Amino acid sequence: MARFELLDPEMATAGSTSGSASGDILFEMGLRCASGRNGKIDLVSAHMYFNLADRNGAEDAAYHRQEVASQMTKSDVAKALRAARDWLTLH
């Protein structure tokens, strides 16, 4: 499976003609963070990616974002929302 580095602007838009990352790529990154497939489980990043994926039309992203949020503190949810806003300003 291909690895996408979403902090790299070139890879963040892979497969997308609109200049924003594909909802499917963002959704996959959320799954990876939530499951710990790439190492440690990171619910803040998972929430951020699911939020961005939902914004870009990924079908089940909102459901997964809610599931992840139910396991997070309010402070962590706030961090995830800030991270999503920051990501959008960079991309």
C-alpha cells in the first residue's frame, strides 16, 4: 500500500485536481492513526483526518470522527479541531 505524507504539500494533493487532498486519502490516514497501524495510536490526529475527510466528501468519515471523539477528552478534541484548521490554512 502506498504511503502518503500529508505534511508534504506535493503528496497531500496526490490524485486530486482541485488542489486539496482527497477525502479517501484523508480517511485512510484517519484509520491508520486510530488503529495504530503506523505505530502508536493517535486519536487527535485521527479526529483531524476524519474531520478533513468528511469535509472532502468521504462517506463514513463523520461516523468515525464521532467514534474517536467519544474516546477523547474535550481538550484533545479542541486540539484536533485546531490542527484541522491549521492544516486547511496550509493546504
